[in-house]
Amino acid sequence: MSDATPFVLILYYSRSGATSDMARQIAAGVESVAGIKARLRTVPPVSTTCEAVDPEIPEEGAVYAELEDLRQCSALALGSPTRFGNMAAPLKHFLDTTSSLWMNGALIDKPACAFTSSSSLHGGQESTLLTMLVPLLHHGMVYAGIPYSETKLIDTQTGGTPYGASHVAGPRSDRPVDEHERALCVAQGRRLARLALALNQMST
């Protein structure tokens, strides 16, 4: 693929690995669509007393996101573990730095989605997804959930919502992403990629 190939930015924060696993499944869905690729990016943790100073490149996993990743992307998948029914602070901290993109309308009309994981089945997944879409709407993005044509939404006994993919990680955060949760992640990535390509064609 050339450098001009459009990409879906999969931007996430993960503490125990569940959200990063979901991000990889969404990336697989994106890259199952011809003509577009996935770009995985994460954000560093934050300190309770001051901004943490971390290496510029993490020791493992995705590299840290930059504003240019958002500016250049054709679509955005935003992922976070659930923290009391809301996104984790490191991801919110990064989004709080995107005012320059908002002022320039850099994200207007780009499709977006959200995904999350929690320790328990009723741990606030849906409220987390709904609150994660708020800054995306302020940026003028077009939010895309998961339609019920994806039958795993009905079959799942754990994660999975029409607001976005989700995962129940268990009380020790060690439960793997199951078959239904994985299928919904892939479906969400695939849908986002198709929407990105369609909107790109409309704007050219």
C-alpha cells in the first residue's frame, strides 16, 4: 500500500491488555476491507500530581498518538476501559489536547466509533460508550455503532452493545475476549472502514 492509502486510527488506552486486544480485533476488521488500513496508537498514563514523563516510544505495543494521526485519519475508533461509567483519565487527557483540531474542523464528517471493556457485566459499559461519543460529536464526527444485522449482538452473553463493541474482562481482568465479542469487534472495524471509504469518495 502507498502512503496515500487512507487509514482508520484505532486510538486506545489499555491497563490490563483487554482493550488493546479489542483494538487488534477492530484492526483486523478494518484490514479485511480493500483499499484502507488500520493504524494502532495508544496514550501514556497520567499522574495524580503532575504530568507523567514516559519514554517517547513505549517498551511494547502501539506507539503514542500524535495530533497529526487524528488530522490525517479517515476514521477513528476510540477505546478505553470503563472507569465508573466513563473513559479512563489518560484517554480523556489526550482528547483535551485536541482543541486546535476542533478550531480547524479537522475531524468534521469523519466516521467514528467507540469500544470498551469492564470487569463486570453491569460495570458501566454502555454509559462509557455514550460518554465517549460526546467529544467526537463536538468535533463534528459521524458516530457509527453496531447495527442489529450483526446477529452476535443478540447471541452474546457477555459484551457487545449497539453503541459499540465491549468486553467483560472478569474480576481479575484476565478473561479473554470471547467468540461473540471478537466477532463484534471485527464487524465494527469492517463497518468503520467501509464508511470511511464511502465518505472519502463523496468528498472527492
